[in-house]
Amino acid sequence: MAKRDSKTGTCTNPACKKEFLIIAQEISFYEEKGLPMPDLCPACRHRQRMALRNERRLYKRTCAKCNKDMLSTYPEDAPYTIYCQKCFWEHIG
Ligand SMILES: [Zn+2]
Ligand SMILES: [Zn+2]
């Protein structure tokens, strides 16, 4: 196996744009798996992962208007009135 050199990437997050090092082992890992090289610095990658995790978290709630069961990204104790999709649009419309 050919020895690879570490290289520098630039974070594509416009708010960050930090340069970060991709070490040789990391490069061969991505190439082996056929994955694209990371375009975010480790800190932004971590933040992105956390954001994705939060988005996927759903709670079983009841619509405040029609009492239908539904899934919401807000937990039971969130200080928001929760409406189902339909009632939400009626409410703001
Ligand atoms: Zn970054
Ligand atoms: Zn509803």
C-alpha cells in the first residue's frame, strides 16, 4: 500500500472557513470506503452530526386543536402549543 501524505482542507461552512488537517490514515479510510473527503472541519462535522440527531428525535404529542395523535420535534414539556400539520396551516392561514 502506498504511503499517503496528510493534506489540508478548508471548511466549507461559510461561517467558519477554517483550515483543517486530514491525516494520511483518514485519507486512506475515506478512499477505502469510497467516501468523499470531508469538506467540513472536525468541529463543524461534530455540530452537523448533533443537529441531525436532534432533528430525528420525535415525540408523541396530541394536537391542541383536533386532539389527533401525531409526532412532533417538541417534547411534552416544551412551552409551545402543538398543532398537527393540518391545524397548523389553518391556524397561521
Ligand atoms: Zn468548520
Ligand atoms: Zn389538528
